Amino acid sequence: MTGLVSALSMFILGAIIMLVSRKVFLSYFSPMGAYGFIWALLLGLFFLRIISYPPLSFETKAAIFGSYFFLIIGSLMVPLARYRVDQNAYAKDNKCFIEWQPLRRLTLFLSILSLLGAIEVFWEVYKIFGIEGMTLGESRYELMSNEININIVWGILFSFVFPTSVLSGVLFANGEWRYYPLYIPLFAALIWSLAYTGRGTLLMVILSYLVGYFLIDKVLSRRRSLNPKKLLITGLAITVFFAVSSYIYNGRGGLYYATFLEEHYSNYPINPWLFAYYRYFTGPFAALDYFINNFDGNYAWGTSILYPLFHQLENLGLIKLAFKQGINMPAVEVPIKINVFTYLRAIYTDFGLPGTIIVPLVLGFISSSLYLKYLRIPSVSKLLVLSYFYVLFLTSPYEYMLFQPTTWFSLFITLLFIRVIERRGYVSKPIHNSSQLQYPRPIE
């Protein structure tokens, strides 16, 4: 009963945060609303304890709820957030700030690069393991432990799949769903996911599509009615994710989950496939608790959160890291095996409990500031950076998308391309003049 009450409390809290987001930002799906919703939803599911996770320690609860509320506070600290955003401050039904042809060309070029990277990695893995080894997940463990030497160039090329997914979502919102190159990033992510037998990359790509669609639709149209195109795109994305996840589940973890259920839940009719998803989305909270309770107190002082930067400095011989930071930590049994620890693991590794308050506070402030600036004077470069905040927030309960140096690199290079185009007047032009811009009015 206690677990059910806790779960309902989290669901209600998530709904309240989204209502506050609607009141302040005129959108349920502001960065604050997205973060508040996903954490409340998954924590609520965690507290249902379909898996008998150990109770969270006081310090873990302080880290989780401290980060949650201080990100909300940071969002509401934005000066403009003291006022209700006037609907007239949005870009109206106006597409003049984008010239679509240059954007199509850039998206096509970078999508092909990501596809080439994915195909090469898949081919290298296939030559070593064959289809059977890839299906059983053998390739994943070899790749994650760097026992297979794959040229980093291919990983860099593939990393463009994230910005191109956002740009493809933008073009989808313009009604170009029949422009088939827009599906290249999704196809590249599918190939990569089959090589790594992992779901995280595919999920982030699908979210990038949806976020790009949402953000550009927010400023191109004031219509908020249900659109069949939106339903089609969302349904297709969800179908692809679950289809690939099912393949990966059956090959890599199906036997493990079935055995675990037989040993621990033989008296309960739990579907192994649904059980695997419950573990995937809620297990990181229990793993974070294990990590915090067993932390040795040696703080990394920023080298964990900004690992890609410090890793490159180490490669150049400028610094020496005290320890190697990995994307995947060794699995812990809580009681089921989990090897991801939420994005709070990186923050706690660097600064301990105070960091789980300060870093989310800063993230909330920056993301909401950028969101409001984007609504007033939209641009593709702002949209791209903002979309990374969205994907970071939406995946933060079970991933930390910025561990990979290539993720930062592809964002930086794509922004350079877009800025060059913007400076030539192709992709982004302020759509407001002084007479059109209406500042928010205070909340009544």
C-alpha cells in the first residue's frame, strides 16, 4: 500500500509540474515540463516495486528529489519566467525564418555520413561474430570493453545521426514526410543498434525526431489540434523502437529475464518482455542507490560530467586523468543486474550531494532561458542546441547522453554548418520587428 501511495504521489507531482509549465511557458512540454514529467513517471513506476528493489537510502532520496526540485527552481528563475508568456510573442503562421532547400541539403549530406559510419561498424562486427554472435549480444560486450578495434572515424561519422534526426524532424513538420532521405538517420540507428545489440541509441534518435518536430511546429503553427501526421510519425517511431527492442531482448537478455522470473516470481504471472522494459526504465534508480551507498569519496571534480573534453585533453598529453570514466559501469545486482545509474551518477562522482543540487539548477536556468529566446526569435541553431537539452532531460533517468566525445563533436560541426548558412541569410532570420514583438504580461 505504501508503494502505491508513493507512486500515485509521484504521478500527481508530475501532473502539477506540467500544469505549472503550461501556466508559465504556455506549454506542457517546456524543458521543465519534460523533465518533471519523465522523472515523476519513472519514479512512480519504481515505487510500485514490481521488482523487489531495496529501499532507497536517505542520501539517494536527497540526490534524486534535490535535483528534481532544483531543476524546476532553476527553470523558474529565468527573468522572463516571472511572467506568463503571451501567445502573441510566438512566431505566428510564418515560415520566413527558414529557407528549406539549404536545410534539406545539409540534412541529406550529414545523414549519409551517419549511414556510412553505421554500415562500416556493422560490417566489421559481422565479420567477427556473424549474425548469431550479434544476436546473442556477444558483440556488445566486446565493443563496450574496447576489445574490438574499430576506427574512431566511423564512430564520428555515425554521431551525426543525432543532429540529423533533429533536422529531419524539422522537415517532417514542414510536411515533407515523403522526402525519403529523412528516414536515413532512423535506418542508420537501426543498423548501429543491431551491431551493438543496444536500445539506447535508437531511443535517443527517435526522441530527437520527435523533439525536432515539436520545437519547429511550436513556432510555425498556432494550431494545437490533433494532427494525423503527428500520430503517424509517433506511431511509426514507437513501433520501430519496440520491434528492435524485442529482437535485442530475445537474443541478449530473454533467457536471463525468464530465469530470473522463474527464480523470484514463479507465483506471479509476469510477462518477461514487459518485465524487461520495467527493469530498463526503473532499475537505474536502484543502481544509483547502490552507487551512492558504496561511493569511495574520491571526487572527480568535473572530469566525469565533462568527460569527453577531459578525455581529449588527455589524448593530447595535456592532462592525466586519475581514473577512466566509462559509459557503462560494471553491473550491480539490486537484485536484478543493472549497469546504468541515471545522469546523477556523473554529477555525484564529481561533486557529491551538493552537485546534485547545483548542476540541475544551472541546467534548468540555461534550458528555460534558451527556450524562451527560441520562442521569441526562432532559429535552427537555437532549435538544435535546445533539442539536445530535451533529449538529455528525457533520457536522464537511465542514460547520460554526453559521455561520448563524438556526440559533442557532431553537434559542434553541425552548428558550424548552420551558422554559416544563417550568416548568408538562408536558414534563420529574425521574424519579429520592434512593432511585432509583444513582451509577456504579468500573471494576473
